Amino acid sequence: MIWETVIGLEIHAELYTKTKIFCSCSTSFGNAPNTQCCPVCTAMPGALPTLNKQVPELALKAGLALGCTVTKHTKFDRKNYFYPDLPKAYQISQLYAPILRNGHLTIFTDNSEKDIRISEIHMEEDAGKLIHDNESGISKIDYNRCGVPLIEIVTAPDFRTAAEVTSFIEELSAILRYTNVCDCKMQEGSLRVDVNLSVRPEGTELLGTRTEMKNLNSIKAISRAINFEAERQIAILRQGGKISQETRRWDDDKGISTSMRTKENANDYRYFPEPDLPPIVIEEAYLSALKDSLPELPQAKRQRYIAKFGLTPYEATMISNRKSLAEFFEKTLALCNDPKEVSNRLLGDGLKMLNETGLNIEDSFITPDKLALLIDKTNKKTLTRQQSKEIFELCFTKSIDIEQYILEKGLCPITNTDTISEAVKNTLLKHPDTVKEYLSGKTKVFGFLVGQTMRSLKGSADPALVNNILKEQLNLLQNNE
Ligand code: ADP
Ligand code: ZN
Ligand code: MG
């Protein structure tokens, strides 16, 4: 029997606000424990919540970007449970009237498109953080995260593979970053994904019993967890066993998931409407102003890049999914009308340098006018590709005046034919076997000989000249044979 995997996601995204959802404590990450707390977020008796207006605003921005329907009369509900990271012993969340419903997001895998349905998006507060010290056996609590605003995005069980889930998280992150809703740093916990997964015989409709996996903090971990869990469930069913509906914890070091709690002792949250907060009415004028304030979204940008600039879907996606890169791309294009070349430089040496330096492009010294200048000089052949590549890379970490740098270093392509002839001669002497191959008709090796000659000239020769001179000398050898 062939088994099909069915996956639905519940995604928590921390909203990009300065202050918490119901008090004015800071939301900034990574500070000393319990330094961002007040009577409201630590649940002192009598303290009352006041809603941060930015929270519904950011939730709505996300929802509008995801094609959701807005719940015009929305309200908060109380979700009761006890856990030490939750000082009120309830979480203010939404159950009965989530602010957004029925959205969708298109994902891309193997050049095919698929629509993933989003069932709802609701607002809620985050809990604190328990820090377990295995050595002493003591657990400590940091309440800084208590009351940080979240949206929870719930999808329909529309995914079939880990690749689809990966694409969704990437597309979603791009949208949330573009709209300044969330910074989506999974490693800092600002985007957290729970994976609900079941399997069923291929071709059947009925959903199997699902498990829910938590503690997934990278896209790679999510993929591994999905593949592990699907195989685990299939193995159980093949042996005639039953899947028990449970929450499982993924251990990324060991590459396994283990049971945390089963349905039998599942929580009963006793939800009821939150009495300390009034319902929210979302007015049409406010909503349409918000719609107008949305930037061009990454998917629209991608399509424009493909249609207008002739980029491949891959190139267009790589650039459009990062707002800062897309801005850089468009600003450079305004100065130099060579989209393919700008894209090549950004995705090749550009991304390489960003990875190596750990910088964002806006924090590096490279600017659109510098890249445009380098491309222009390369196209006009006053710099070789290699020279302009080296300057481009330098520009990431140093503030360089390109014109001055070229003057100081005396950079210009070597066009002196004697120098190039000499280098070609040396290459031919150094690689007699390759020369023999060429002469016997294997003309493919020509490129290798060009490469070797360019290398010996440190990339500073005019490649067209190298080509010509190399051909001449090889022809001479051919005629002499
Ligand atoms: P609950 O009320 O228990 O939270 P929901 O119906 O809200 O359950 O679903 C939670 C998540 O689990 C959603 O993302 C949904 O798509 C997914 N899900 C529900 N049933 C299944 C199933 N049988 N297999 C895989 N995913 C499922
Ligand atoms: Zn507070
Ligand atoms: Mg649910």
C-alpha cells in the first residue's frame, strides 16, 4: 500500500511591536531575565490589561496580505490552564471570533504551484520562558517574554510533503517581513511552527489520527521531523498498530521525536469571553486605509521580475523574498539597465559576501551606485570581470571610492598583446597533454586553456584578446603538425 502524508501547521509569530500586548513593557529580545516586567504582565492582583493598538493593526496587515476575511466584531477569550510560565494561570487569546479567517497562500515546489488554505489567524499573548538546568535540577523562570504579542496562523491540512511545508514557511516569512509584522527569526523564537501530521492510504479521503510536534526551531529541523514522523506512523500502521493522538517533542540532536502528552490527559481550557477587555469593532475606513498602506508583496514582485526583467523564477524568488535585496536590486536597475547582470552579481558574489560577513546588505558598504558603476565598467571593458568582482567583494566590508581605487592600483585590463602572447605560450608549455587533446579534435578543452591563461594573468587580461591569441597559437601548432 502507498501511504500519503497529511500535514497542517500552527504557526506562532511574535509581532514586531516595541511594547507588549497589554502593558508598556519592552518586547526587545535577549536582555537580562525579568527586567521587562510590570504588575500587568506578571499578573499582580488587580492589574488590568490595556490593548496595544498596534497588535490588531499588524494582525490585520498579515491577514490582508494573506487574503483573509476580516471579522468586523472581534473579541478576546480566556484560555485557562496552569503552568509556571503563565502567571495569570490563563492566556488571553481568541477562540470564538478570531480576527481573520479563510485566507490562502500560494506555494511553489518543483515549478508547480499549490494553494494552501489558511483557516484562521488569531491574536494572543506569549507566555514566559522556563529555563531548565539539568545539573542542579532547578528550573528558573524569565517573564520578559510574558505578554509579547503573537498571532497564531492555522492552516488547513493541505500539505503533503516537507518541501511544501518549507516553501510555505519561506513564502510566509517573506510576507511577514515585508509588512513589518514579524522579523521571523526562528532561532530567536519569533517564528515558531507546530506540525500536525497524519498518514492515510493514498487515494482515500478520511484523515488519519494525527500527532502534533513542537519544539521545531529551524526549517531543517521541521523537514527532518516530518520525514521521521511520517515513517514512524507508517511503520506502526503496517504492523497493524494504531496511532495515538498525542503531542510529541522533536529532539533535533538525536533526530527522533518522543511523546510529551496524549489525548487522554489533554487540557480542557474552559474558554470564556475575556471580561477585562472590550470587544473590538473594525471600521471600514480604517481597514481600507490599512489596505492602501500595504507594500508591493513578494509574490507580486516576483511575477514582475519574471515578466518585465526576464529573470528565471528561481532568481526572481531569491531576490524578491528579501525586502532589502529587492530594494537594492530595483535601485541598481534605475542606474544601470542590465537586470540579468545585476541579478547575477547579487545572487552570486553578493549572497556569498553576505553569508561570509553575516551582514545585511543595507549594513554593508556596497551601494546600488557602486554596483551600477562596476557593471558599467565591465560592460565597457575598462575593467575585467575578475577585477570588478574583486572590487565588488571589497565594497562589502570597506568604504571604497571605486574610481580612486582603480587609479591607485593602476587597474585596467591588460591589452598588451606581447604580455598575453607570453602567457599563452607558457600555458601551452605547461599543459602539453591538453594541447595534444585539442589538436586531436577535442576542442572542448579550449575553455580550460583560456582559464589557465587568465589565471596566470590574475584575471586582468581582456578575455577576448586571450581567446584570439590562444586560437592563433593553437592554429600555428596545428599547421606545423
Ligand atoms: P484542534 O482544535 O485540536 O486545535 P484543529 O482542527 O484546530 O485542531 O487543527 C489544528 C491543526 O491540525 C490545523 O493546522 C489542522 O490543519 C491540522 N490537522 C487537523 N487534523 C489533522 C489530521 N488528521 N492530519 C493532519 N493535520 C491535521
Ligand atoms: Zn508589563
Ligand atoms: Mg485548533
